[in-house]
Amino acid sequence: MDFDLIVIGGGVNGCGIARDAAMRGFKTALVEKNDFGSGTTGASSQMIHGGARYLLSDVQTTKLSSIDSGYIQKIVPHLLFRIPFIFPVLRKPDKAELPQKLYFEALETYFETYDKYSALKNGKPHTRLSKDEALALEPDLVEDMIGAVTFDEWGIDSFRLCLANVLSAVEHGCEAYNHAEVTEILKEGGRVIGVRVKNLLDGSRRELRAKLVFNAAGPWVPQIAAMAGCELKLRPAKGVHLVLDRRITNYAIMAKAIDGRSIFLMPYQNTTVIGTTDDDYFGDPDEIPILEDEVEYLLEGVESVFPRVREARVINAWAGVRPTLYRRGPYEDDLSREHEIFDHEFRDKLPGFLSIAGGKLASYRLMAQEAVDAVCHKLGRVSPCRTHQVPLPGGERKVDPELLARDYGVPLFAANRLVYRHGSRAIRVLEMLKERPTLGNVICQCEPVLECELRYAIRHEWARTLGDLRRRTRFSIGPCEGTRCFMMGAQILGEELDLSPAEVYAQLNAFMEKSWKGRAPVLDGASLQQEELCSSVYFNVGNLDQY
Ligand SMILES: Cc1cc2nc3c(=O)[nH]c(=O)nc-3n(C[C@H](O)[C@H](O)[C@H](O)COP(=O)(O)OP(=O)(O)OC[C@H]3O[C@@H](n4cnc5c(N)ncnc54)[C@H](O)[C@@H]3O)c2cc1C
């Protein structure tokens, strides 16, 4: 056997399992068909929250997520950002049967209960705001409100969270492969003994063998299980988010969509994010369509509490599929976010094969711990989990962006972002300036990203495509839609990976096609004008249509 354990799927659960297993001394391989975090994890709302909305239907999930969120905050402090929420109480309550005053009281009681869980994840207790207080914080909130309730959540960059887990796993001896698709589950003597993998960038194939194979493929879990001859059903639910071209509030704001579902708007990095829908999804998780209706549903809902929302430009939309456990009956919103580990030896008489599904980003570490406990049990090894104690790469100590900006001569706004993404490892990135001071140039101005960070991601973080660079650095994701930087990014990728001009153009085209999928559903008004401008730069300046 090459390995003790092969993990299929580089979402947050697979990356977390790979790290935990490698830290416990298992010889581990992680195989991801696209890029780390590129599946559901990257399409999430990026919150490590307890989930106030699960309080009534699924309190155990709220509790476990809050506890695990507390641990995640300790091991990766640099990747966090606080999200204080305002929940406006409108004059006409949506629960019309409740008198106005009672509705406000009920809402406050609800958040009083949530406070108990929120404390586990370092959330501040809720407060009750008068209308004037709420408007002082967010002057563009709807006038027709009697007051508001606040509560406190934490956000995280889920792509970098995955990557931090992969870096740690590899530093503990794991072999990690992105752009490597599992095409077959290998069996021998009635048990699973490994996987056949195809490298999607160069077409090469290889076999990896292990004592155990763990299927952590999120919404693709049923597909991987089927490769092994097992039937495993999920109840996948699609969620869509919109991205606005800038921050339009200081606080996150809760709203009710037209059907009464809770949705939100939150400032996220240099943009604003609106989310999310939650609908049963029976389609292909690789090709999730975003409908104009879904865009309108979200905008219309937010408009009810923040009427000026349409003054901002919607620049993008993303969609993901929740790998929720199978239940027949409940509405999508009421589906439990619990997780489950499936041991196919007992379930399907197929030793050597396990699957994991369900759960939340906020409880990924705990899920990984349980998964690797199961691995220990099966392989007869006793080794305690330490992932709640040992910081992830970059989380070891605090660094001061001001000092870095001064010492390395880079703009403070860029140093701030570098430290957010890399923590203490920002120093390693900036040390590249010794090679050439121009590596300190700002390449992407929207977010902002330095040239050295792009090169670092290629050399040390497995970035092989422009999409990988975008996920690691947020390069080319801002309101200019990459017009100012994505060709420079492609040139850097070409230099670092020694690509031919034709390969560089292939990268550009693939990147544009992918970006287009997120932009097409939101093209309207000012977005349409911007699109025309970008197209003319791509095609007339970059001559992209000739390749
Ligand atoms: C819209 C939305 C919002 C959400 N918001 C939140 C939130 O704010 N907070 C929270 O706690 N949770 C949230 N969640 C839930 C959370 O995102 C998921 O529970 C979590 O990301 C699932 O991670 P995963 O690793 O199981 O799946 P994924 O991230 O999907 O990872 C599975 C990976 O397997 C790979 N794969 C598939 N097939 C193969 C193959 N053949 N070979 C190799 N690799 C393969 C895929 O490419 C993918 O990267 C949200 C989910 C959605 C959809």
C-alpha cells in the first residue's frame, strides 16, 4: 500500500480530514478534481456561525457549530472578520397574527437564547436598538421600521481556510493533488484498495493504493459512492449569492424574502454579498445554473429593508450545492445540517471505504476529528486529535501590517490584505522582494494583490490556473472584472510555469468563460454597460478573439 488513507475531495471537510490524519501520523493522500475549496466550500456564505436560524429546528447543529467555530477562531485568527448583524423590525410584521410589540419581544427572546450559543464562538450578546439608533448605524435602512435587534457572527475566507489545512497536511507528510480527478475506485478481494486518478491539466493517469479510502466529495458523495457500487442518497440544496461592486454598508443586514425566508446582505472584503437562496437541486453539481429569477428574488428581498440596494452594481453571482443528508418531507430551510459518517463495511459489506456528508463550514474541524477517529478505530491505532490546539499555517503569531509596509516598502492597503490572507507567513511572501523589488507592485488594484503574492501562490500553494490564483488571492475578482489585471496575471502564470503563448491564451479564455458564467445572470443596466467596456478591452486590446 502507498498510503494509510486516501481522501477524495479537497473541500473544507476533505482538507480538514487530510490535515488531522497527517498530524496523527497516517500516511495520507488528498485528491481534488478541481481546486481546493472550489466546490461547495468556496460557494458558501463564508461564515463560521452557529446558525441562528437552526435554533428552533436543529439546536444541536447550532451548539456544535458554535463550539467548533470557537476552536477554528483560535487556530486561524488572521483569516477571520467580524460580522455584526442588524435585524430591522419592520412596522408591518411578516407574522401578521402577532401584534407588533409582541413580535419585537419574541424576536428579542429568540436572540437571548442564541446569545448562550454565540458566547461559545466569541460572539457579543444581542442588543435592542430603537429606530433612531438603527438609523444612526445604517442611515439607508428603511424608514418604515420600529427598531432593530443586533447579533454577532464571524466570517472567514473559505478558500484560504482550505489551503491552510492543505499546507499543514503537507507539512505533516501528506501528498496533496489538485486538478486530479478520481475516475475509478479500485477493488480487490471484495474490499476497496485505492483509486485511479486523472490529472486534468496534462491528461496523465495513475493509481494510488491505500488501506482506507475516505469519500469527502460534498455534493459529489453519491457519485463517488456509486463508483464503488454503493448507493448513498443526499438531499442537495442549491444556494445562490450575489456580489455588489463595493461595500454599501458597515454592518450586515437581515431581510425577509418575499416568501418569508431569511436572507442577508453583508460587507465582504471590498464588495458586498447578498445571500442566499435554498432550493432542492436535482441537477449536475458541476454545472449549477443561476436564474434571473433567483437574482431578482434576492434583490427584491433586500430592497424591503435597504431600498437603495439597486444603486450598486451587481458584478457577479455564485452558486453552490449543500450536501445535506437525505430526508423526505421537510422544506429545504428546515433540513437538518447534521453530518454523518458512513462506514461502507457495515452498510454495504465493502471494507476499506468510508463516506462523510452533511454539516457546515463552521463545524468542519469537528467533522474531520470524528472522521479520523473512525480511521484510527479501523486501523487499530490510538492517536489523539490535536487540530483544535495547533495553529494552522500563518496563525502562529500576529504580525503588524504597518511594520511590514514600512520594512518592505509596499503600500499599507496591500500589506493589510496580505496579512489577512497569510498571517505570519506574509513575511515569507514579502521576502521575495529580495529577488526583485518590482515584485512589490500592486497587480490587482480592486482587492489589492501584489505581484509577489501571485508568484508565491504558484510556487508554494499549487496554483496552476488563473482560477486558482483568484481563489488564493482574490486577484481579478473586483468591480473591474479583471480588465486591469488578468492579462498580467496570465503572463506571470506563463513565466512561472514555463507555458507557451498558446497555453497562456488557453488559460485566459478558460478564465473568461468561467467568469462569464457568474456574470451572465446579473447583466442589467450599469452591469451591461461595464460588460461592453470589458469586452472591448479583452477583444480590441488583448486580441483574445483571435486565439
Ligand atoms: C449557498 C451555501 C451557503 C453556505 N453557507 C455556509 C455558511 O455560511 N457557514 C457554514 O458553516 N456552512 C455554510 N454552507 C455549508 C458548507 O459550505 C458545506 O457544509 C461545506 O462547505 C461542505 O464541504 P465539503 O468539503 O463536504 O464539500 P465541497 O466543498 O463541495 O468539497 C467536495 C470536493 O470534492 C471534489 N470532488 C468531487 N468529485 C471528485 C472526484 N471525482 N475526484 C476528486 N475530487 C472530487 C469537488 O471538486 C469538491 O471540491 C453553505 C453551503 C451553501 C451551498
